Amino acid sequence: MSASRTKTSFYRRLLLAHLIEQGVNTVPKLEAEIGIPRRTAQDTINAMADLDIQCEFVGANKDGYYRINHWGAVNPQWVNQQISQIRQVLGYCG
């Protein structure tokens, strides 16, 4: 059974927030790490605010990076523990 669009959207936001915290903190790095299209990565980063995950772009455009300032109601330890399952549901195994 495949996951719902709601679940995959939620999981994608959690995965990108997790990766950003782990230093995979630019769109090119995210593209390389999980094979996500640039536009999807950008849209997902912007959509983190809907979950009250505060993600900020730091620095100049070419040399900048993203940083998670606050996880909102999301428990980042839970995300760390579930990251393998999250990747599997999204098809971003690796």
C-alpha cells in the first residue's frame, strides 16, 4: 500500500529539515543526497513554515546555506529515530 500525499508531504519536510541539520544544507547538496528535483527541494523548504519549522537562509546567494532555527511542535529526536522509515516511505533510500 502506498503512502498518502499528505504523509509523503509531511515526511519530505521532516527529511529535508533533518538533512539540513546534518549539514546537507544547500539545494545542490539536497539534490545530490536524495535525487530530489531543485524545484521540489525549494518548495519543500518553503513549506516547512506550515509546520512551524523555522528554516532560514544564511549568507549570500551562491555561498549561502539553510539552517533550522526551531523545529516547532516536531520532535527532532523522533525524526532521527525514524529517518530510515521516512526515507523508505519516500523512496529516498540510501
